[in-house]
Amino acid sequence: MSSLAVYLHTSPELPNKVLNHADDIASTLAAAGIDYRQVELPQAMRPGCEQAEFEAAYGLWLQALMGEEGHVQQELFNLQRNHPQKLELRARHLDEQVQAAASAWLFVGGFAQLSLHLDDHVYVLHGEKGDLLSLPAGTRYWFDLGEEPHALVVRLSASDESPVRTDDDIASRFPRLDD
């Protein structure tokens, strides 16, 4: 089950609220300018599936979604616990980042944690199958696959530019996926 914890950016030890219902998550994020919805996926897929299998099942569907949302690039996070580069891939996204263009995160299988730094709050989503978040350009975030990843997540972007790290160490102060 997906959940959203909302923190004041100065109080990483205790969330102001924790939500477990999709409608509550959607309305809370909407108030902060983030679109959250659950989508029906074309096929069940497990983390660690072959790239060709994923493309066959999701290629056309993702292209349509990208067209609707105005995205031109996608990055696939497809990791299981035995992935040989799991620690490097996790570390690459644990610091706060920002992307100049709009982006979206689609959770296809497994689970991961996406944290959003919006004004004076941090929104920590434990995302699962069917979660889709659309982030406006300039949204600060970090992404955690966990120490023992089991995630199949797609990041869509409205630009070919990669996200860049901010100089803020805020991500290090908030709970990680495994905490």
C-alpha cells in the first residue's frame, strides 16, 4: 500500500501526518502543486524483468503517456536485491536534485521512496504499483531504491537534460526507505 508522510523541513524526526488512502494522498499533494493519481497499468511486471519484456509490454503505452504529458525522455529503474550495481545506483539519487523541466514518476512494480522538498515541507511517498506523480519544473526531490531494492519505476522528463544536485543536504536528514 502506498503511503505519504508529510514533514516540516525542520523536523525530520516526526511527520505532521501520514496518509494511506489514495484520495488523501492526491488531495494533500494537489494542495502543494503535485498531481498524484493511480493508473491502471497494461500488464503486471516484476522488478528485474528483461528490458525486451518491459518494452514489449509497456513501449506503446508509455509512448502514449509521454505524449499526453509532454515528456520526451524516460529512465528506467529496474532493480532486484541481487543487482550488482544496486549500491551505486541507489547512491546516485539519494541527494536532493532538481530538474529544470517537468517530470513524472511511474511506479510499475515493487516499491521505492520519492521525497519532495516543497517550500517548508518534505513529502515522502512510499510508492507502489500504479502510482503516478507529475512534478512541475524546478521541483526538488530525492529518490531511494533501498538497500535491498525491489523496484520497477520509470522517470519521465519533458527535457533531455538530466537532473542536477542542489547544494542542500536536506535529504541526509530525513528517513531512508529502510529506516
